[in-house]
Amino acid sequence: MTEPPVVRTAVRADVPRMAATLAAAYPDYRWTSWALPEDGRAQRLSRWAELWGGLVPVLAGTAWVTDDLAAVASWVAPDAGEPAADLQSVIDRDLPRVFGGRQPVVLASERLGALGRPDEPHWWLTAVGTRPAARHQGLGAAVLQPVLERCDAERVPAAATVYTSTVVRWLQRSGFAVTHSTRTAVDHELPVWTLVRQPRRPAS
């Protein structure tokens, strides 16, 4: 019998390897070529992964990884506050560097995707990825589990916005359901789905 993967909360020292995992997972994701300008795309993706997939959630204590960092899941908690002033200044500085001229349409599309989010407090999945060589081993689902189990215990929804039907189907296997669908702002180039997972009741 295969041992289940060890999943733990990510720490600051993990951020470089988390970023490398997400950067390796995302090049073939349609959002990447849509959101990030072609010039310097690999560097833009690495910085996005380092900051929004790694540093921001790690400092908030809301990122989980397999012990070998082959899979990463980053979340925003229901009670998340504003980032510290020094971190916010980095975000404000690097947002234009990452998205360049695509920034307005990316942010507008994120607002469209948010229309399907629950009104009540909920966990928000901001990034999840598995290194290509480690796919199809259940690692992505494993790094989601700590938050999904917490959602069930605390009776709190979880939600995510995604841009491919493949990811929709993958999240549906973990209990998510589509609550809103649209297309990206301005160019309408990509489909946008928002999914919500309602907390499950424990088996009696």
C-alpha cells in the first residue's frame, strides 16, 4: 500500500522551492499566457509564484505543501487582514512588473470571477500546483485537504476561480461546484469559472 503524502504548513524557508514548484506547474496553464506579457514571461511567472503563491500566504500561515515541496496550495483565510505595510509596498511595486500592460484586464477579470464567491466568510484558494514529474499521484488533492477538513469542522465554505475546464473537473472531485461562469474582461478571451465547496457534514 502506498503511504499517503506528508502535508505540512509551509514556512518562510520554503518560499523559493514553492515558487519553483508553481512556476513549473503553470507554464501550460492558459491563464499564464493570457495574463503575463510575452516579454520576460518566465521571470514574471516566477515572481508571481514567489510573491502571491509563496510569500504572502506563508506569512499569513495559509499555505500547505507536501514535505518534498512537489505540491503547493495557497489560500486566503476568512479572517485575513491587510498585509503588513512593508509587504503591501512590495505588492504595490511588483504588481505592474508582473502583469505589465495586462494589469487592468487581469484585475478586472478577477473582480468578475469574484461575483460567484459566497457572501459569508470563506477560504479562498489562490494558487495550487504540482511539479509535472509528480502529477497523477494525488498530491494536489492532498495539499487541499488541511483546509477542506477545517472547512468541514468549522462549517465554512471554500471557493476558487479557475480558467480551464480541466481544473473545474479536478476541483469538482473535491466537492466544489460551479456557482458563476463568465469570460475575461475586455477581451472575453478565456472562460472564467468560480467554484464553491460547501462544508460537508461528518458521517453519522
